[in-house]
Amino acid sequence: MPLSDPVQTRVEALNARYKHHGATAVLEHALKDAEVGKTALVSSFGAESVVLLHLVSVIDRTTPVVFIDTEMLFAETLAYQQELTERLHLSNVQIIRASEEAKKLEDPDGTLHQFNTDACCALRKTIPLQNALSNYDAWITGRKRYQSGTRAALDFFENEDDIRIKINPLAHWNSSDLQDYMAENRLPRHPLVAKGYPSIGCAPCTTPVAEGEDPRAGRWRNSQKEECGIHIVDGKVVRNGQAA
């Protein structure tokens, strides 16, 4: 099936073909098959990121890895990014940031997150990522079904606004699968996980999670916001399973 075919047509064919396959098969296909096209991995270098980064390093360590530095990340995340890049011998990590012009115009004093988190995420995450992905036909994410109600029906392959394919190799993995993989491969953990951060975003908008809470409860606590806007349905941020 050529790249000239509609994104939705290719996504449906890919999901049908790989419905009963595992993460490795899906990832190998995404990285090597011309039907998918030019592909990048987008990684936050967060709590569970090392699993997908390790899988990619085994299959093809020259795979483009896009890392969004919002310039509001925890210092531990920046250090972890450098550690994993070196340890896994990732040779094509691309660090992207919001433009200086955009920050001066929209967030000159760095306080936008305090009163408009959606606008801050758009400025520092969504727009820089969309600009970076404009050169790719597909991108790989670490999203999983168990992470939240809005991801419960997540497929391996998604149609992103008829522009490109979004690939979720770990869609069917649960927390135990991830922990087992990290242990079996002796992979380093993000240092904040041991401090109660099972899901890690920007420092101002991430808090520790208590025992028994949803793993993403610490993201934008005390608000309805569940996604940063990078993952969009029909061009709209998803909140509580509904497009906002």
C-alpha cells in the first residue's frame, strides 16, 4: 500500500494486520516498512520512556528521537535524557524548543502556566512538536491503554488528522509489563519515580501521587485537564473522553 493512499486507509490496514502482534513486531514494522513512511520516535524521557527507547535502540539506534524541552522540565528529567542517550547509544536525538519569538510574545515572564495551562502546553509542546513532525509521515508514542480513561480503546496505529500516522507499540502493555521489562534489561529508572512521580511532565504542573491514586493524578492536579495537547482528537484537546 503506497504512501499516496489515504492515512485512514493505511491505518485500518495496519491495525487489521497487526491486531494480534506484540510491541516489537509493531515497532519493527513502523521503522522499516515503506508503507508507514519516514518515522520518528517522540519521547518525554519520563517515567516509562526507557522501555520504548531501549526497544528502538535494539532495532535501529539511528532512529530520530524527538525530545521536547519545554524549559520547565525537572532537572532530573534533563539529566536522565542525557544518561539514556549515552547508555543506549542513541545517535539521532533532536532537542526541540519553542521559538524565542513565540515565548516573548505569549509568555514573556514565564507565568503562562499559572493561569492558562492549555495555552502554555500549546506554546511549549504542541506547536514545537507539530513543526518538528512536519518532515515525517509517522511518529511513535509511548501511550498505553491503562494510563487513563481517554486511552482505553487505543489502537497500535492512529490517523492523525489525515496528515500522518501515530504509532503506539505499547498500547496493550500494563504497568507490570513495563516494570518487568525494565528489570529484565536492567534499565535505569527516572530518579523521580522513587519519589512518588509515576507520570512526569513539567515541574510546575506535576505533583507526587499518593498510593492508590491514578498514575496520572499528579498531572495538572485539581483540574479537568488530562492531556497536554500533543495527543489530539480531530484537532482538539481531549478532556475526560470528550473533545474540548
